[in-house]
Amino acid sequence: MEKIIGLTEARSKLSDIVNEVMYERDTYIISKQGKPAVAVVPLEVLARWRQDRARLFQVIEEVQAQNQDADPDELMEVILEAQQEVRKQLAAEKLQPGA
């Protein structure tokens, strides 16, 4: 469950927040002066984000290496088509039971 909490309150409840994130897998958005400032998430979420980010950069590097001589406009069209296909696949996965 995602919870939003102010910085002052977060300071006084830090131990409780850590326990809820660790054991209940809650996510906290901590706001400062009424604006979202930081997120406290389970370590698995951070690890998955880092892994996904590393994969993304690896794919970008591979695509760049394979298309050094390609026309930039044609390449952008292919990239946009691939992006739309990935979005369709992700949407379909969210609709499947157990996803």
C-alpha cells in the first residue's frame, strides 16, 4: 500500500515506517513543504528498478552499435513502433490473472 506522509511526521515515525516497508511491503512517499520529495520502498523494488535500468541501457547501447549508419528518422520510426508493441504487451500482461 502506498502512503503519503509529511517529513516532520516521518521523522517521528521512522522506525514504524521502516518496519512497514520491510515486513508489509508498503511504500511511503515523504513530502516536504507539501510536495512529494522522496520514496521509501522495499529493497526488492529498488533492486528490480536498478536491474531494469541496467537492461535498458544495455539495449540502448546495442541498438546504437547496430545502427550507427542508419537514417535517424527511419530508426526513430522503428523505435516508436517497438515502444508501442511493448506497451501493448505490458497492458495485456496486467490483464492476465496472477500478473
